[in-house]
Amino acid sequence: VGCKPNDVDVSISVFTQLALEENGRVDVQWAWLDDTPLPRQQV
């Protein structure tokens, strides 16, 4: 099947949490997280 432009490619284990694998491609809504934590600085 493959990805089209603007598709989000996920692993099978993630996909099967959203839909049945045989669906092949599903519509989902997603958004970037606000206030993404920054990595801790090493001292």
C-alpha cells in the first residue's frame, strides 16, 4: 500500500491500536503536543 503525501506512517503495533490491519489506511486526527518537554541538560 505505502504512504501518500501527508500520511503518517506507524508500526503495525501502533496501527492495530487504532484500527484493524486489513483496513490498510484510516483517517485520524492528530496534533502536535503543546509545551513539549526539553531534554534534561547534563551537569
